Amino acid sequence: MTPNALPGQPHVAYRGDQLFVEDCCLSELAERHGTPLFVYSKAAMLAALAAYQRGFAGRKAQICYAMKANSSLAVLQVFAQAGCGFDIVSGGELQRVLAAGGDPAKVIFSGVGKTRAEMREALAAGIACFNVESEAELEVLSEVAQAAGQKAPVSIRVNPNVDPKTHPYISTGLKGNKFGVAHERTLETYRRAAALPGLRVVGIDCHIGSQITETTPYLDAMDRVLDLVEAIEADGIPIHHIDFGGGLGIAYNGDQPPAADALWAQLLARLDARGFGDRQLMIEPGRSLVGNAGVCLTEVLYLKPGEQKNFCIVDAAMNDLPRPAMYEAFHQIVPLAPQAGTPTTYDVVGPICESGDWIGRERALSVAPGQRLAVLSAGAYCMSMASNYNTRGRAAEVLVDGSQAHLIRSRESAADTFRHEHLI
Ligand SMILES: *Cc1c(COP(=O)(O)O)cnc(C)c1O
């Protein structure tokens, strides 16, 4: 960790009066590439991955990066080169994995609404496993595989009905969520899968939610899944791998999620105690691999003092940073080069014509127009959720590796945003 590193972001630190990611000065990057600009630390991504790799040392485990968290090609390339597989949720994501040099044999395909075309593509690519989310999907996948003369490898996503104690929009393992097969119907669903001619049962899967900061929900889910594995195997259907999903949280605002290796030390102890320690394991982490590896740089356009609130209007907006508008999520906001002077309390907002277009509320900042800010913890679920709302081109992205800064995505122009439209 660099001295003066920001809390929770060991690769983001002030040197003198300038904010750096690794050995790159962010003011210089903003000058060169403009704003809004996403900047990622390769070392931070690899350090986050290493925590999982340490946790699984000596085990049979495959880490499948849940790429919807950040699916930029160079980010996928970093993880592919580090040995990761990928958890995909669409045919488009499969094409990205292939374009980034990922190994299709390490790809698992999740999601409640896979189309026949997506199933065909994934079978042709030779992916490791389909995580099937309903009985209806089993039937369709079997048909598609049979037509292709194949047996699709399947794992059934079970809904363990545990409360991950996170935001309702990002909890997925409770009854009433659209995800997975109900705990009570699991055995029957496995029997059906084992009987279908186009399928080959290989595993079981669960994923209970996102931004989880406690260990207990994971232990509870593990117990429920292992109970199911015992019941399914007693029924004569062998389960080769167990996939415990993703969901580990990161520090956005003093949150204290367990470290990945500490979490897995506890989970593996439970697994060993129950006699499943030598099983092939899989996990699907997303946010915890990339969230704190990225920042979004933005320039202050205007300060607008008001009777009730002061607004700091910046050039990044909800199309770049959708999490506050979607989940009232918190991102820390810090200056690239701190200014002296008494701070004022501002709502930091973007230029989009929506009251929901805010990035941070009631932040004490000492800023002037033309100054730049960094929105922290912006590596996950920001660029991958970015849109062109208000005909704003999506931001550029830079991947920092030591003192090298690679432009990994060029800024979209307005013409790019309407390239596929046609006048009548
Ligand atoms: C989104 C998702 C993940 C990753 O969740 P994180 O909270 O980003 O770790 C893993 N598995 C599935 C099925 C998902 O939908």
C-alpha cells in the first residue's frame, strides 16, 4: 500500500498535492484525455484477484469473473491472462470474452432469460457450464443441445432463501426474487435435468446478492446448498462442482466487508467440516475484483449556490455513474488537487435533465469551476451500465500499469451515438 493511500483504495494516493493511481498523475491523464474519464489500476485488480487465489491455494477452484461488473475488453484481458474464467449473462458477453482472448472452456453462463440463439452460440463455443434458472429453461436447452448433437453441461441455480442483508435491488437469493429454482423444488428439477436427453448434469450454483458485507449469509447459503447436494447425490445424481456465486462487497463508505481470503478461510473450514473439501469449487466475483480499482475523473463546470442547497455541477452524469440514481449508492468524491479554503456543502450533480442525476449529496468541498474531482470506487457497475442518455457519448477509459497509462476505450462522439439510426 502506498503511503497516503485513500481508505479502501490502496492504489489511489496523494503525492504532494496531486492524486495518483499507481504512478500516474490523474490531473495529467485528465489533461491528456479529457473528462469524464475512467481510470483503472491493473495492480488493484490483480491484488483483488490474489486475495481469492490465496484463499483457494491448494484447492480445486476456478474463479469466474462476473464480467457484467466491468466488461471492457482490456479489463477482461487482464483477468484472462491471470487465469480467470468468466461468468457471462448474454451472448454479447461471450463474444467479448472471445475478443479479449478468454478461454471459452472456463466460461459459465448465468441469467434467467437465455435465448435459443445464445444457447446455440455458447454450445458451439464449448463453454464449461450453463447455470440454468428454471425448469422451462432446462427443456429448451435440452432441445437446442440435441438439435446440435450435443449434451449441454448444466448446473442448476438454486435459491437458498437467505437474506444477504443488502439493498433490495441487489439481493437475489430470497423467495420472491426472479432468480434460481426454489429450494423446495430443487430435487425434482435435478431429476428432470438428469432425465433430459440433451443435458449432462455437472454442478450446482447459487448467488445470493451483491455488496454483501457479512460472512453469515454466505455460511447459511453454503449449508443450504450442501444439504441439497447431499439430497441430490442420495438420489443418484452426482454433482461434480459447487459454485457459490459472487456478491462480496467493497468499501464505498467505511463498509467493512471481510477480505476475500478471510471469508474463504471460514467457508472452506465449513466445507471441510461437512466433508466437501475436495470438491471442484467455482465462484463468480464481480464487484470485489474491480470496484475499488477504478475512479471516474470529472471537471467542475459551475457552482450554483441556492437557498436550500448548493450545487456543484460537474461534467460526469448519471449516464456515466448510474449507481446513485439507481440504488441511492454512495461514492466518495475527492479533489485531484486539493484547494485551500473553507469547504462548502454541495450536492454534486451532472448536466442531465433529471432530478435523479446526482452523484453525491451534501459533500464538503472546496472547489472552483475548472477544478477536477475523482469519484472513487467507480470500477464496477459504472462503465458497464453507462448509457447515451441526453446524447452523451460514453466516457474514455484508461488502464494504468505502474507509470504506463493505456487508453483502453476512446471517448464516444455524438456521431457514434447515432451511427445505427436511419432517417425515414
Ligand atoms: C452479478 C452476478 C455476480 C457478481 O456479483 P458481484 O456482486 O458483482 O460479485 C455473480 N453471479 C451472478 C449470477 C450474477 O448475476
